[in-house]
Amino acid sequence: EQIEILSPLPHPVRNIFCLGMNYRDHLAELGASAPLKPIYFTKTGPTTADKAIVTIPGMTKQLDYEAELAIVIGQSGKHLTRGNALDHVFGYTVANDLSARDIQFERGQWFFGKSFDGCCPLGPVIKLNTTDQEPDWLIQTTVNGQVRQQSRTSQLLFGIRDILIDLSQDLTLLPGDIILTGTPGGVGMGLKPPQYLKSGDVVVCSIEQIGQLETRIISQT
């Protein structure tokens, strides 16, 4: 019998919340100023699992990777505070915010370039939140074994409490909500010259204490 590994949250309760430009080293490689407030966008599900195969969308020539710490909400809440925000976190997992850069910037907003079949690998597991401390874990991406991204989750410009407090001002967070907290420096478009994903590439996004999320990239037939 064959065993199929599934995403820990294959069908999010609604669109996946994402933060842009939320690591200092990512801002530096883009030559961008730090935002004064969090920058949000969403992307669609379903999510894909560890060791999933993702087909390069026909609309792009610039498919890129983004390792991210994903927050999974376990308890609904609104108007969260620094004292109770982490009580609403069920746990954390690894996400790869796959992005079609040419489409992302051509359209003037990010949704379309970040929403396509297979656009959000997630997993391999959810690490339960058992502490009132924000995690300080190594986050890394390799492409074909070569390290591309390496940072720590403590380097977020806006931390987990900041994000939850801000999002919940007038929006009720729901159990099962997924929030991608941003990606560190080292994305393909930030390299000189840029290095985008191609057929046959194996991308591994990993976060200390959670595990590795592997994605295989293929071209359309």
C-alpha cells in the first residue's frame, strides 16, 4: 500500500494571510525602506504537502521561493493584546510562498502572482505552541542543496504579537487561519544575477524545531 503525505492544513478556512517585506535582510536586498506598519496580502489555498510536485505556471518565467514561518490560529479572537495574543496561536509550521515575480509586479498588486495551483507548500507538521515566548528559530532554504536563505525568526521586523494585535483590530481571527509572517533575504530575485526556479529543481524550506518542507519543481508538458 502507498501512503500519501498530506499538508497539515490542506484546505484553509479562508484565504491565507501573508506579510510582505518583514525581514530586515530582505528589505536590504530589495533596496527598500522599512515599512512603518505591516504590509498584508492574501493568497489562495489549497496548500500542498511536503514532497509535493509543483508545476511552473504557464504565465510566468520568474518563479521564486520564499521560506516563511506560518502561524496557525487555534482560538478565535478580536482586539488581541500583548498579554493574550500568543494564547490564540495553536502552533507553527513551515510555508513556501511560491511567487511568480513577473506577474506579481506587472499587475501592481501581489495576489495574482502568488495565487496559482500549488502556490503554498505547507508542513511537514504543526509544532504546537506551548510557551508565551515568540520563537527564535533558524529558517533556511536550499535549492538543489545550495543554501539560498538563512536567518532567524527573531529577525522579523514586526513580530508575532505585533502581527496578531494589528490584524485583529477590526477582524476576528478564526481557528484554522494561516498567517505567513514574511521571508528573509536570499530570494531568487534578490541574487545577482537573479536565479529563478526551473524544472528539476528541489526546494527545501526548513525551520528549526519544525522540520523540512521539500518541493519538486517541474515544467508543464
